[in-house]
Amino acid sequence: MEGGVKFNLLRRDSGDLRLLVVSILSIICGFFLWGGYKLMVMGATGQWEIVSSFNGWSLYITSISPGLFVMGLGAAVIIWGLPETLKNL
């Protein structure tokens, strides 16, 4: 295929690889944000707790709106996950 567009995803400094990673993480984040929005619109509520500890930190979340929690996870993917992933390419 001469003169055609070729993607080189094997090179670490490839712009195509960065575009692919950003696209995938954006789609994942979009699904989290959309799912959280749908949970809030439906009025999902409930009594629940998340208790976890890691590296000396403890996480305790209780009775937060499930929609807000899912939206927070989507935001964390973009805010923390995207820069970390691009830094390690």
C-alpha cells in the first residue's frame, strides 16, 4: 500500500499511540459520567459503605449519592489516569 496512511503503534513516542490512549480513556470517562448522570436522574439512593485502606491511607465513604460517586470515578480517570498514562509512554 504505497502512499497510504500507516499507523505505527509500536513506537513509544508515536503520536498515533498517544491519540489511541487519549481516545480510549476519554470514552471510558464518558461512560462513567453518563452512567453517573443516569443514576442521578433515576434518583438512585441507598444505604451503603465503602471501607478500604492502602499505603497508610484509609478510605471511608458512606451514603453518598451513587450517581455522584460514579461521576467522581469518571473524573478521576481523566484527572489522574490520563496524565500518568501519557507520562509513562
